[in-house]
Amino acid sequence: MSMSIPGPGRRLGALVAVALVVAACSSSATPAPSVAPATQAPAATQAPATQAPATEAPSASAPAQGGATTIGSAFSDAVPKAAFQAMMDYCTQQTGVKTTINTVEHGAFQDALNSYLQGTPDDIFTWFAGYRMKFFADQGLATNMNDVWAKVGDQFSDAYKTASTASDGNQYFLPMYNYPWVVIYRKSLFQDKGYAIPKTLDEFIALAKKMKADGLVPLAFGDKDGWPAMGTFDILNMRMNGYDFHVGLMAGKEKWTDPRVKAVFQKWAELLPYFQEGALGRTWQDAAQAMITKKAGMYFLGTFAGEQAPDPAIHDDLAFFPFPVFGNEWDAEMGIDAPIDGLMLSKTHANPAADTALLVCLASPEAELTFLKSNPNNVAANKNADTSGYTDFQKQMQTILAGSNRIAQFLDRDTRPDFAGPNGMQGFLQDFLGNPTQDLDAYLGKIQAFWDSLPPL
């Protein structure tokens, strides 16, 4: 079996293709990835964007820099891909820096990035804040952006700067936006059926039962890609055990064999009858369509699920609420996942001056708002972004973020990559979903054994 990747600038695509060919030709299980471990990053909390006067961008008629750069992008779905292109076009106009965007399917991009960065990567690449940023910075696979932060740092909150700072004290990440994980629904469906927004778990279960009786799937669900189920684990663990226990578990300070973790999976098993069946064969996009087409009443996912409703009339009909509380000591935390997405700079790049000029522009409120105009499913990271044009959907995000006292990044961003990947928690969670009645003590023992088998931090 062979495969060629035509055309220049397809380095990550070629790497992904080779990985897929190897996987397709192999009949045995893939061993755990051989990657160096990361060190623990401080968890960053996030304040919502606030309305402030936009800063003045360079004149489009007088490009400030010129040159060219390449960008490795995981924005593979249609809506964010178009938004990212618009953002780059804006900054090319402002700076004169020409950009070539090399796009790879989101999941494949993540799985191949470690090897890609050790080869001949693009100059700039899309990635995540916090732990996942630190991993590549600590391995010397990224260049710090201190020169960029010196120019734009006052436009970001301390929380964003912390999430962009590696263990050496330098900034290696440029935030673009963030978004909360919430329960999304169609307003018209709730109005037609007379459904009320549940605030407690008991109310949530009662609503799910009512939806079932009405012939609806209560909760859309798809985990074919392995990572969506992580969000469900995160929220149940934070609701039942609190934020500090959750981040401690992600860092290896708590044990997967702890009875508190077992209780999470027991509760999840109790709730699974309300989830859409066949999740392991369904992508998150297809699950989102079940909610959008009113076959499912609700969907717990990041607000990026709104990308699947490009029709403005339908998108305007979307709303959401935080996952209900459990009536315990952790209710006041209202912990949520609210990941921060953005950009990093690879270890070697041909035109540092052009890259810096482009990144300074990409950090601007105007550039971020250009992205959000095409993809209004996130909120801007730049605190000077003019939020007066936010949609109701985005205003709801701000309300959710402001109401949370503890914010996590996401399971696969808050723990070491070699634990979170396909051979780690992705596979373990899919195993649970395939057999939720299995011996949980044995199951959690396997997870802990896998963690213990990894190289020490």
C-alpha cells in the first residue's frame, strides 16, 4: 500500500497520511506513543471579554512588513476554515505578509503534531493554551513569542497570559478565543413542548424522561473521534468531586482507583439511557445535527457545535445552559471546561520579522472579530474587542463564563498528551461507553496502571 501527497507545503498532511497508511496496514494494536512527558501547567481561569474601544490597526493601504509565512491549521470544518482564512486575509492586507495555510483534519492534526514539529513544520501552527502548549515548549519544539507579547500583552487579561506561559516563564502561545462547554438546545423546541431549563440534576433527569416520552432523544452524543466523551467525564467529575480534585487527577496527584472516580462512572452509567445510542459510530458533527434537526432535545458540547447551524435563522434559535448542579458542596464553583484556542510559533521559521508582524496583527481585536464574524460560536480573547456586535449566542457565552468560579481547559489539554491520546483516555472512555456495566474496579485499575507505566515527569 502506498500514498503520495501532491504539491508543496503539505508536510503535516503527508505525515498524517503516512500514519493512516501504517494504521490501515496493521492488524495489531498500536503501542503507546513514544513522547516525552510534559510538566504540570497552572490552571488558567478566564474572565469574559468586556466591551472597550478597539485599538487602531495599521492602514491597509500601507503594509508594514511584507514577506511570507506558512501556517499549519487544524481548522478543517467549513465554518472555522473560512473564518481563519478571512482572519489571515485581513492581516495580509494590514501587514503585507503573505500566508499559505496548510489545513489538516482536526483529530489527525492533533495526533500527528508531535512528530510533525520534530520534522520541518510550518512557521506558525494552530494549537491550545495551558498544558498542551507547555508540552511542546518544554521539548524545545516551539519558539517563544515574547517579542509579540511585548507589543500586545496589555490587550489580554492575566489569566490569558498565564495560560500562554511555559515553565521557563516565556510566552509561547497567542490566544484567539475561547468557548464554554454547555448544554445546547433549540429555543423553539423548548417553547413548543413547554420544557423548562433544568438547574439541578433531578430536574435534568425529569426533563430527559419527558423528552423520551415525547419521542425525542434527550441528549445527542457522538464519540467516534474519541475526545467528545472527555467533556462529559470532566463535567461529571467537577460536579461530583470539585475542580481541585479534577485537576489533581489530571496531574496524577489523585488516583484513578479512588472511589470518587468510580462514583463518576457509576453516575455516568445511570445517565447513559438518556444519551443517543451508537455514540462510538457517530461524529460530533452528526450528533449536533440530531439536536439541530430536533431529533434530540439537548446536546452537551462546546459552543462550536453552533458551526453545524450555518442558517442564521436556525443559529439564532440556539441557546444553552450550564450543566446542572448536583446539590453538593461543589455547586457554588459552577466549574466548566472553557478551552482557549490560538497560535504557536515553530522551532525554526524562515522569516521571523514577517511572523512577528503577522502575529501582532492576529492578536488585534480587529483580527479576532474578523474571525468571529464568520464563526460567532466563540468569544474574543483580546479584552479590547468591541463586543457590541456580539450575537445573543455570544452574549450567553459571556454570561456563562462570568458565572463560573472554576474553569478547566479540557481533559486532553489538562493532562499529559501520552495519557490523553488514542492509546490512553480516548480508548479507555470508548471502552467504558461500549460496556458501561463492566467491573469498574478492574477498569479503573487499568487506567491507573497505564498512567503508572508512563515515563516520570
